[in-house]
Amino acid sequence: MNKLGNVSVGGTNPVRLMGIINTSPESFYKQTIVTKKQDIANLVRKTVDYGANFIDVGGMSTAPYLSTYVTEKVESKRIIEAIKIIQKVSNIPISVDTCRASVARDSLEEGVEIINDISGLKYDKKMVNVIEKYQPSLVLCAFSKKIITGNHLKQTKVSLKESLSLAKSANISSKKIVLDPAIGFFRKSGSSPFFTKINSDWFERDLLMLNNLDSIKMRQPLLVSVSNKSFIGKLLRKENPSDRLFGSIAAEAIAVINGADIIRTHNVRETKDAVLLAHKLAQKKPRKAYNTS
């Protein structure tokens, strides 16, 4: 049975919800940005009450189209302050959204159970050593430092297999790993270093991933994060991310029907019922087996 932190995921388990908390003022979705202690505590309590199974904390926006780079020291300081507040008001498992080894190390020292690395352990060469030492659960996102050409489903699987190999080299059990197809992080160009370059239409790539989630699982549970993302804005002509709520809920429900086991979202309260219903419908479809080794 796979676990993310102490929560069972995938297989016959309910679809889990990961609530997003951003401590970075630069983040693209302003409604989940919290920088003051009381605001963080209040959002944590609400997120838990709404039904989240995890909280994912970020200290630096990695949106490809934004220039939001901050130092590791700043990212770590933001995240550690949030971790301490979360731990005071809740026992919910904490995931830290970072691809930088020093930030991951500082977070794991505070008792964090999950590292969500959008580079799949590839951005920072020291990350594998940190992961090996602390043995956290992992969310591994599809990522490549090379320009991706050709079949995106095939190339996404190749990228994820590379990350699985890195995790294996750090002696992380496959039962502690969840995969993420990195919807929104494959672009022709960008303003940050935290995305994968492609030579085709990013919009079509995102839709392809959403429509073919089951085909890229590789016997691992799958986390999908589509909340308020650009493909929804482009499809619905909603330039402001705050106007993408209904589109987000629809995309999240579709993700569940197509194979998602965890939904990472800014909108836990609004997403919960849609995910529950979609999961019931998804049970009518054959699902791929999970790693039982």
C-alpha cells in the first residue's frame, strides 16, 4: 500500500485532497497567499475543516511565466515559519513544495513528512543526498533539463522514470512515492528556471496529460494539480486566475475520472464534493494496478 506521509493513497482509497498555502507574495493565485502568522493559522484551520488530507506549503512561486526567483534563505525562512504555525494548530501532514536541497533539509529538520519536488529531484544535485538522509515521502513531477520533442506521453513517462531511478538511488521505497505529470510546467519559453522547455504547444500538452492520466501512472499513485492554471484560463478566456474557479472544479473532476488519486488545489471546500462524486463515477471504470512490491 502506498502512503504519502501517514496517509494511504491510491488503489481503493478515497481520492485525497492537498490544500495549497503559499507564503510567497509573488505567487500567481493571490487568494492562498498568506504571510502573517494569524492569517496562516486561520487558513490552515479552514483548509483542514474543509477536508484536506495534506497541506502543501510553498515559499517561492515556480510559475514558468513569472519572474519570481528568491534566494534559498528567503524561501526557507518563509516555509519554516509556516511549518511551525501549522504544527501548532493542526496535526495534518505537511508537504513542502521545493526543488532546492537546503530548503528541503531545513523543512525535514522541522518534522515535515513530504517533499514535493517539481523537478523530480533533478534541479538541485544535492537533493538526492538530503532525501536519502531523511527518507521522506515524495511527490515527483515530470521535469527535464533537455528540450522535449515528439510524443509527450512517452517523454513524460521517460522523465518520471528518471526521477523514480533517482529516488531508488536514495533508497526511497516506491510505496512512498507519488507521481505528478506537471501540468502547466512544460512551455516553449519562460521567466523562471523551473520548467521544461518544449517545441510544441503547451496548451495541447496540458490537455493531453489531463486526458491520458491513467497511461502515465506506471503503477504509482498520481497527484494532479490543475487548480486555476493557465490552460483553464485560455480555454475559458479567463485571464484573471481568480475567475477560474468553476473551470478548476470541472478539470479536477475530470482528472479524478481519468485516474488522479490526489488533487492538489487552492479550493478545497469547493473541490471536495466534485471530487467525491467524480471518484464514485471513476469506480465504474477499470483502473490500473498499483505497486505492491
